[in-house]
Amino acid sequence: MAKKHKQLKSRISKSEEKRINEKIALGIGLTFIFVALFLLTWLIAEQEGDNIYTPDKNFSKMTPKEKINYVQEQEQETEDQSNYQLAIALGDSGYCEEIQKLSLRLKCEKEVPGVISISKKPKLELTESEISDNSDYQLAITMGDSKYCEQISNKEIKDKCLLETKG
Amino acid sequence: MAILRLLNQISLVLGIVSLIFTIVQIFYKLKIKKLQEELVSKIITMMELKKSDQEIINILVADEWDPEEISVKIGEIRQLTKFNSNQAQKNQE
């Protein structure tokens, strides 16, 4: 300790002080950058639905009511994820509307590009004619070509399609 | 997702490391400030004992103080006392 004190005594010049000031400025700068990066990645992860720092209570310590809620939440989350994957894979924004978690629904709606679903029913529940109409409608909207609208059998959808591809 | 988690954890660790580094440097700076005050008080005491600048430097260098810093501090104190005596003289006039 006494040796360190003596070492310090011989190093108290102005240049040393300047060097320390530079190190402090560097330290503060780096701290700010890393804290900002930490918060940013945390925020993005939360928006993506990845709860990094949410305390996960031990299932065995939960009350029966909490257990039911937990299971329901997990099921809902799985269903949401499944709908999200379907929406992305089939390019059908109809599945996005089935998602309960708002952040995931918004993300889904943002990520399914240029596709407007004509039916609120999930794709698997549509009839053949509805699937065909849906496909023609989506094609017409995507290509901006009204000739695909002519093939739509449902009059209401056909009119909507023609109206939207007119411009 | 995994990259985001990794990036988040890396930035957390590096943030803590840089914060500790900053705190250590601040403590180091405070210690140096304290030592500078100690040096000034030693120089003033020796000046009051009517020691010459060279004597003060020799004594403090033997005590392992930085010679350059001793000279600078002696200069600063001499200038300050000279300014103060001039000011007092002006006030008397």
C-alpha cells in the first residue's frame, strides 16, 4: 500500500491528469454506447416476442389459478406463433387477424407484403371456389392487372377487385 | 433471435466492464487530486520555514515526489503569493 502511494506520488504530473481525464471520457462514452446497445437489443427482442428478462416463476410454486392462466397463456402463444408461421408461409394476412398478441399481430401484418385477404376465415376452412377467388384477387392486386379480376366468380369480390385495380 | 440475445448479453457485460473502468479512473483521479493538495501543503509549510526553492525540490524529490510537478507547484504558489502581496500593497496605498 505504502509502495503504491509512493508510486502515485511520482505520477501526479499534469500530463498524467490529462491522461486520466481522457480515460474517464472514454469510459463514459463506451458505457453510454453499450447501455444504449443493451436497451436497444432488449427492446427489439421484446417486440419480437422474446422475453429475455421476464422472471419465469417456477411452475411447481404456482397456485392452481396461476397454473391455469400460465397454461392458457402458453397455448395462446403457441397458437399465435402457429398463425404467424402460416401467415408468412402462405402469404395470407387472414391468419394475422387470428393472432391475439398485439405486437406479433402488427409484426405479422407488416411482414406479409402486399397481400389483402378477402376472407377472414383461415385458409384451411375455405372452399375450393373461395381459394380460387382469393388467389385471383391476390394476383390481380399484386400485379395491378384487372384481367385476373374477370376470373373471380363471387360478384362482390369481383367488383372490389375491379375497383382496386382500376387505377 | 439468438443473435439478438447474444448481442444483448455481450453489450450488458461490456457496459458493466466499461462502467467499472470509469469508476476506477474517477477514484484514481480523486486520489491524484488529494496527493496534489498534499504536495501543495508540504511546499507551503517549507516556504514558511524559509527554505529555498532548490532545498524544497531536493527534500520532496528524496520523498519520491515528481520533480516536474514540484517545480510547477512552487512556481504557481510563488506567483500567487506575489500577486497577493502586490494586491495588499495596492490596498494599503
